[in-house]
Amino acid sequence: MPYRRLPNTDAARIRAMRIALEKGKEMPPQKMAFSPKSIVKLQRFLPQFEQGIQLHRQSMASQYNKSRDYNEVVRKARLYLTHFIRVMNMAVFRGDLPAETRAFYGLATNDSTVPSFNTENELISWGKRIIEGEEYRIRKGGCPITNPTIAVVKVRYQHFLDAYQYTRTLAKRTQDYTLKNSELRKEADDIIVQIWNEVENTHSTLPEETRMSESENYGLVYFYRKSELNPVDAQTETMNINWS
């Protein structure tokens, strides 16, 4: 006995709803196998669902396309901050700057280790600390560190901050679409189940072969269990499942 299989992908949901909608448009109301109320709901919902899926895909694509550029901006900011601290430490080693210089950047005066810039949060906090520390040291009469100067470091750091905020905005947008589409999928499934139930109920008095054929015209999908198929049909069913 064949069984009905509801769509389990967005493409399959859209296909099922489009078939039902087209059938509803071409059939007179009195001959349609599902209710006018359902087609009104379908007409309202389908464009909203398609738009939600499209917006989510666009947002995901934008995130992916920007990720390489973002990684490069992060790398440059980390590199310039690292070089700045190394140059400062070299000046301390040479005796050009006192060890107390490190304190301006929140570093221990007896520690020449470069702080960790591995995470975005570390990059944000240490970058702010180092830039503000150097600017304050210069205002106090200290000799500016060069190659790189803090002005150059600040430009790279600001590029990173801008890219970081933009990336977070994209991620938040994608997450919002994901949550919204999750709710839309539930509504899509409810609408499809309602329409398919109405179609099957309308065709319930027909012989099985005719009932299935008429229902499939409205987008319903039926499968036979493997035990009911010969080997060739079983392979065809597997291919149909992969395409659904």
C-alpha cells in the first residue's frame, strides 16, 4: 500500500505549494479538490515563504563572500599590533626606552611577551589599550614609536572594528532569517497537510489507482515501501527520495 510523503526540504515545499496553487488557478472553484479558503491562504503565504528563503540564501552568500576579506583585515590588524609591541620591546632592550614604558599599554614592566591577539575580543581589548596607551604616552612627552607608528596601527585597528561590526550585523541578519524561516516552515507544512488532506478526502471514493493519479495532479507524493517494489522500482524510489 503506497504511503504519502510530505516534503522535507524548502525546495520540495515550494514545489508542492506551487503545484497546488497552479491547479487552484486553472480549476473552477466547484471542481477544485481543496477549499477556496486554503487557496486564499496559499496565495498569501507562498510569496512570503519564497522571499524568506531567498533572503536567507542571500544573507548566507554575503557572509561567505565577505569572510575572506574579513579574515585578511583581522590578520593585518593583528600583525600591526604585534609589530608595534615588538618594536617597543626592542627599544627597551636597546635602552632607548625605559622598561616602565610597557605599563602604558597594560603590560608588566618586566615581561617582554607579546600579548595574545588570537580572538576577536582579545584583539578589540588589547588594540584599544595599546592605542590609548601610546597616545597618552606621547601627550606626556614620550618619543613616538615608529615603524609602525600608532597612527598606522590605529588605521588598521579601525578597519578591523568596522569589519567586525559589519560581520556581526550579517551574522545577526542570517540568524534572524533562520529563526523566521523555521516558523515559516511550520506554517508551510500545516498548509500543505491541510491541502493534501482536503484533496485526498475529495478523491476518497475513487478507485486506488485513479485516486492516487488525481491526487498527484495536485502535488501529492506517494511512495511504495521497498517490500512492495521489484529491484528496478526500488532503485527508482531511492533516486526519487534523493531528489525530493
